[in-house]
Amino acid sequence: MNRLRLAVQLIFTILTNGYTYGYLHGKIYRGNLKYTCVPGLNCYSCPGALASCPIGALQALLNRQGFQIPFAALGFFFVFGSLLGRFVCGWLCPFGLVQDLLHKIPVFHKRKRLPLHHILKYGKYLTLFLFVGLGSLFLFGGFAKVPAFCKYICPSGTLFGALPLLAANGLLRSQAGGLFLWKLGILLLILVLSVKVYRPFCQYLCPLGAIYGLFNRFSLVQICWEEEKCVSCGACEKACPVSLSVREISRSPECIRCGRCVSACPEKCLRFSGQSRIHSKKEQKEPSW
């Protein structure tokens, strides 16, 4: 399961950030694909990005003059949230992949959570409310509204967007100032912290994870628990990278459906929803004798 997830993450990242010309010349792709969004946190300004980020798109809609309900962005979140929930975070997010790879580095004593996790986990909802919502509606730069999360926080934008563009474009390097240094500091803090703590940005700051987490309880993709088969060995809870109990797996807004619990269960009583239905049908066809 871990190898499959890593392969999907790598392939999806390459496919959605495959504009090689942009990396070579420090240019952003502006073709028709940029009018669409990918489900994960994928910066519009990344020189390799072929599509847009849903959080960036939401802010762009909120930045328009005169308040209008952003039906397009809300519809996008509803579709992917209803289908996948935070499966997007675990399998389809490029910045999630970066954190996963950093956490594999064999230094430091690894932690699943930060101290005060029960409080800090609400940071992503605060980020969503203050920077994506209120910040986009009421924060002004000159005469234009500001996409506050993208401008002041987003580490994915700094890593995949700002750094490659600055590396390829001397004019941009000469214009980089205090704001870039601020965002670079945020990025470096998260990258270093990711070596020790599992996905700190996803757990504590990501507004996209906050949105998808709201759909976890009823999304189509679920990790199903066959309680009658469970022997309470605790293998799934030990394998869970964010320390969820077996009853919280899949249902909790913190679950990214990484599948580690499924692989770890010796009794095979945890399965992705499609697997569970197939397994049940096979059992029904087997003769009782």
C-alpha cells in the first residue's frame, strides 16, 4: 500500500507539474488548462503547473469587486470532497508528498503529533477563516484585494512557485524583498519540522485539508472497519501516522486515508470501501459447507 501510494503521488505530481518549458525559462504556463483546478495544493505560479490550485481559485473569486458567492469553487470542493474527502491529501497533493519524503529521512526521534495537538489541529480552520476567507474579502493592497493565504503563508507556493521562478529569472531575484524572506522562513520551518513530525502543515495549517476534512464522514471513498472481525490488537492504531483510534479512522477530519492501517491489520478487517464491497460479494458466493 505504501509503495502504491508513493507511486500515485509521484505520477500525479509529475503529470500536474510537467510544463518543462516553464522551469527552463522561468515562465508560468497560461494556457487553457489553467482555467481548471487540480484537487491538491498546487500553486498557480509554479512554472511547471498545468492547472490551478483550488484555494487560489477560491481566493481569486473572493477578490472580485463586489461580494459574490463563489459557486464554482464551492462546487469543486463539494464534488471532490464528496467523492474523496481527505484521500486527496494522502494521495494527490504535491506538498503532502514533499512532507512524506522528508519524514522518511532517518534523523531525529520521530513524532506523530506536536505537543498540544488537541488545540493546534484547529489552526487549519483558523487559517481557512482568517486568511482564505476574511483576508481575501477585506485585506487590500493598493486598490486591489489581496489573496492573503497565497501572499503571506502558503509554503507550497514558495517551494514550487517562487524558488524555481527566482532561480530562472534574474529580474525577479532583484525584486525579492522582505515578504519573500518571510515566506521562505515559513517554508524552511515547515520543511525542517517535517523531518521530525508527520506532515505538520497538513495537520495544523492547511486550509484545503480543513475543507476536505469536513467531508470525511460521508465521502464515497472510505476505510471500512468490520468490527466483528477485529481482535483489538492495536496494529492499525500503531501504524496510523496521526495516532487515530480504530473508531476514528476514516471518519475523523484528521484522517488522510493513507492506507497504512489497512496494510497493518493482520485480520484484514480494515479495507477501502471498494475493496470491502468486493470482498463481501465474494464471501456471499462461497458455499456455506
